[in-house]
Amino acid sequence: MKAIRQQAADILRANDRGGFTIPAAGLYPYQWLWDSCFCALGWATFDEKRAWEELSWLFKGQWPDGMLAHIIFHHPDPSYFPGPEVWATHHDPPTSGITQPPVVATIVRQLLERACDRTLAQDHARQLYPKLLAFHRWLHGARDPEHSGLVAVLHPWETGMDNSPAWDTALEQVPIVQLPPYQRKDTSHVAETQRPRPKDYDRYLSLVVGYRERGYEPEALYRETSFKVADVGFCALLQRADEDLLALAQMFGEPSAEIEGWLDRGRKGFRKLWDDHSGIYRSLNLSTGEPIPVITSASFLPLFAGLPSAEEAQRLVEYLGHWGDEVRYLVPSTDPADPHFEPERYWRGPVWVQVNWLIAQGLKRYGYAALAGRLREDIFELVEGSGFHEYYHPVTGEGLGGRAFSWTAALLLAWPGEG
Ligand code: GLC
């Protein structure tokens, strides 16, 4: 066990670029929003100062309107596409123009609760609080202007589950614009069978070009986009982060009514995502009003936010149990019984460490400690057997995607203490 923890710490150190951690050398050479949050938890197990530094660097990517960008291009690196020149956001430092799952308030609260150096933690958390609040205000304002309780994502990359089959139908509605010839870099680092397909990539870029042409102006994007989805994963993580933000507000004696309002609204919005017939949550295509038929690992994330009733949680656990009959390792990113399930391709089947960590905490919240333990054991077995990969084959356990991957290493460090 010691050896593997040592290896994990070495990976974080090797991926440290002096204040921020890259997800993986070559494949992802910049700072990513939700990756960095998980990295901070890992750093905190042996260097709390460095953990807080990670978050300070993240907020260098916050826009004046509160948005936190999904990639911050601190130093130019030609090994990644689409880089800063494609996004052309004019922020300093250069950033992408979209966001990613909002776990940062949750991570700040966890860092604070786990801190040995209480003074350091209090100082940093207090200083970050107004920035966290601005980010949440932006999410609830720019992405839910109608106050429906469901916050929209406008690009599959915002979900963090980039090429999930859940986005296929919505993505097909995105017109492919005239793109200058471009060369992907991801497929030079990782086998094509493990990465998104070319037609998806054209649409990802078409969305970026459309947003760039609108100067990333939130109202125009929300109104005119051809891709608008209420992602059950993103919304659940925001709901949980709102809870954590509320706890921080109370700790610091800050006003809390606005946050309580978001939480209330979120609980109501979520009723629209619950499919009582199947006993599962589904994302919603906001452009068409249609529920999305493909079930993915994101459907279990509402547990992390305390959203389901006890009875609904029981049904989710049963659903997950069926997946466990189909694959050796939980939690596959797509329902293994779905025709879209591809056990090797990125978000279309493989197991991801951070998703297991989030779902396991959700299960514990509802008293399913044994199943939470199983999710953790599966991850440890995968990492011990195959190394610190980006994702894993849910049947064979083969390590896939990037290697020496930061969030895999970070969560290996941050998880054992919780049991
Ligand atoms: C991929 C993943 C995304 C992650 C990024 C960096 O784009 O889909 O969730 O943040 O890689 O690891």
C-alpha cells in the first residue's frame, strides 16, 4: 500500500508545473477545472499549502462575470488542440470559453474539514469565498435565466463526460460549420479506438467557433446555441456544491438566502429528471424538451447531492446492481446493456476514478456503505493491476487513455482515509 501511495505522490509531483497540476503530460498539458479540484485533495494529503495553491491558480482563470473556465492555458504548449488561438477569449491568462463540472466549492469545504493547518485553511477558504459565490451566481444566472432549477450546459465538454452517448442525439443537431483544416493531437497520444470519433470532433469545434463569433456573450450563447442540455451529472454536482457553499457562508457569517433559494429551485428542477417508471434519473435535452434515453454513470450522482428520497435511492442502488452483474468493475460510464456501450472508448463505457469517488460518497450518504466500499475496492484493484490510467476497461480491467494520470493519483491518496 505504501508503495502505491508513493507512486501516486510522485505522479502529482511530476505533473506539477509550479502552482498547477496538468492532468497528464503530452495529452493534457494545461490546467483543467475539475481535474485541479481533485488534484488539490490529493496534494492536501502531504502538502496542504500546495493544495490551496492549486485552487489559487485555478481562479486566475475566472472571468469578470464569474465564469470559471474549463482550461487555463498558463504556458503555451503545441502538443494540445484546440489551444488558446482557437478559443481566442482574450482573457489573461488565456482560457477556454466554457466551464466544467462545478465541484470547487465542495472541494474547498472538504479541504477545510480535513485540514491539519486550520489557520492556513480558514484564510484561503475565506479569501476564495466571494469568488466561489460569483461562480455559482454566474451558473444560476447565465445558465438558468428562466429560473427553472436546471442549469444548462452548452457544450459536451462542459459536462466533463465529453463524448458520452447521452449527448449523441443533441450533438447531431449541431450544424457543422466551415472549419479550417485542423489536426487533432489527442489521437497522436492515445489509440483512436479509445477517443471520440472525427464527426463528433467537427461538431465540438463548430460549437466553439459559434461561441467565439458571439464573443462568448452568455445571453447570446444561451439563446442561440444549437446544443442545450440539462446534464443530470452537472446539475447534481452543482446542487451539492450549493450545499457546500451554504455551509461556508454560515461558517463565515455571510448572507445565505440567495444560496438557499438556489437549493430550493434545484430540488424542484430535479423532479423533472426523475423517471419513476425506470427508477433512474435522466438528462434532459433542453432544445427539444425530450428526456435523454441513454443512461450513464452521471445518473447516480444525485445521491451525492442528497436529492433522491430513500425509496428512490434504493431503486438507484438496484439499477447499479444490475450493472454489476454485467461488468467486473463498477461503475462503467455507460449502461452496459445499452447498444451504445463501448468498453474501451473514453466516456462510452470505461470506469473513471473520480466518478466512482463521487458516487461512493453519495452511497455512503444514504447508508449503502458496502456498495460504496465495493466502488473503492474496484478502483484500488484497477490501479494496482494496471497503473495510474485515465480510465479502465470495465470487464478486463485494462488501463486506457492517458498514463500517469493526476486525478487517479490524487484520489488514490485522498480516498483511503475515508474508509
Ligand atoms: C477530458 C475529460 C475531462 C477532463 C479532461 C482532462 O476532456 O473528458 O473530463 O477534465 O480530459 O483530464
